[in-house]
Amino acid sequence: MGIDDKAKNAADKVAGHAKEAAGKVTDNEKLEAEGRAQQAKADLKQAGENVKDAVKE
């Protein structure tokens, strides 16, 4: 897994966390859900990259 992929996944997760927090503060359930979904997407990408790394070794 390249450093670029790790950085993108981390940035995506942070952005999702920010969206979720903003949704909670503004009582916007849709934004909160989008944030949780974005974090889950980043976690899945990270898991996929980890599997690819494990197969390469």
C-alpha cells in the first residue's frame, strides 16, 4: 500500500468525522449519516489495502 493511499484514506476518515460532528452540532441527521458513511468507506478501503499488502508478503 502506497503512502498516497494511506494519506487519502486517513483524510477521508477525518473528513467523515468532521461531517458527523457538524451534523450533530447542527442537528442535521443527513449530514451526520453522510459522515458515518464516509468513515465506513475509508475503513473498508483501508482494510482492502491491508489485505493486498498481506497477499504481497
